[in-house]
Amino acid sequence: MAALMLGTLSLGAQNLSFKLEELTAPDFIPAVEKSSKTCILPIGVFEKHGPHMPLGTDLYTAREIALRAAEKEYTVVFPWYYFSQINEARQQPGTIAYSPELIWKVLQETLDELNRNGFDKIIIVNGHGGNSAFLNYFGMAQLSERRNYSLYWFQPSYDPEVLKKAVALTQHDPYDQHAGNRETSMMMDIVPDLIHTDRANQQSGVDLERLDHLSHVYTGIWWYAKYPNHYSGDGSKANAAAGKLILDQVVDQFVETIRKIKADETVPELQKRFYDEADQPLKTKQ
């Protein structure tokens, strides 16, 4: 009976899902080891994406990139995570905008819980541009106290040649930032049935330039001043072939990055040294 059970466990270990929500509690243990104690946290949000794409666009994109990468390099992938910064779109229907205090606390406690469950390297894949400033500060704030894990944020770079090929299949989009040509094409490769390119021209995604008279100034209303429709670009000519080109390049880059993070000893070592010195700054070598 014991041998039979061991065989079952062994078979399970060989066929472990990389989706955290699909793992049984017993299978979670070998999954942590198989992943080299590395977990991917794909972050998105619920917000308008023009008149033609679903509210969960950023969730779909971030998690799809994570899943496609984990299929090539086994890493446990956290479920859809949507506690994000989206104050700039609170005027639009369907936006779920949590308080700054809550999004900070939930993210920190999620990382703490992943670490308590065995992960010592956590990789964020962010699908929402509105999170950039928040995640930069959050990452720096990890140094405010000793952590038992290392946090990495995957920030892809897009190959100009791949983008050129994607444009050739679609169109040049001078305002392509949010729900425009590139993002719409990627979503057409991920969930084509949810994309309505025939509606893309129902609203304008053109920059209104309402703050151009204020050079050298930042103000929180900047996005609304430019794109009150919460749509920048033109998704009307997007297609799945162009989206697949872009996604394939990003996924390949992410797979390579995951492997480097798994092998990385520098960040954990530097963090430990930093925390030790921060505990006794007067003993830090000058």
C-alpha cells in the first residue's frame, strides 16, 4: 500500500500543474521545490479598455504571459491579482479602485504569505501601466525592514524589429499606449472572442493635449487631461497574428529572465548584507 501511494505521489510530481489554484495541498510541496522556490505574481486591474476590450484586459495579459512562460520553465503562477492602483480611471464604469492603503497592505501580505509557504523568490509581471510608480516605490520600500524573500519585477523590452512586423500587419498608431493597436492585437491572440475591433472607432483615443501649457510639471490629473475616454490609440486594425508576434517575443524574454532569477545569488546576498548593515549603521564600513 505504501509503495502504491509513493508511486502515485511520484506520478503527481511529474505532472504538477504550474497554476497555484490547481495544486492540491500535498502537491504544493513538490511544486515549490520544482519551481526552485520561485513564484510568479501576475498583476492586473479592472478598468476600461476603450469601447472594444474587456475590463479585465490587463489581468488576461499579465497572467497569459506568466502561464506561457511557466509552461516552458516550471514556475508556480499565482491566480489573477487585481488589487491595483487605478485612481486615474475612477470616472469610468467598471473601474474597481481600492484605497492606496489597501492595495499596499494586500500586496505586502500576499508576498509575506507566499514566503511563509516556501517561496523565497517572487516575480511580478505587471499588465497595468498605472501601477508603474506604485510598484517602483513598493519595491524600494521592501528595504524598510528585513525580508526573507527577494522581489523581482519583470520589465520587458520590445524588439523594434518585432514591432515593425506587427505594425506591417496592422497599422501605425501614434497614440498607442492603452487599448491601442499593440494591446488590442495581443488580446486578440489571447481571448479573440472578447475583442470587438468594429467598436474601436466609436470613441477617440487621441491625446487632447490639455496640459501642454504646463511644461516641467507633474500633476495627478495628467492622464485624464490627455485621454478622458481612458483610451489612447486605435485598436480598429489590430489582429491576432501581430499580437502573437509580440507575445512570443515577450514570453521568450521572460523565460530567459526566470532562469536567470532562479540562478541569481547576488540579490539575496546583497539584501542580507544591507539588512545587517542597516541594523547597525554605525558599524557600516565608511
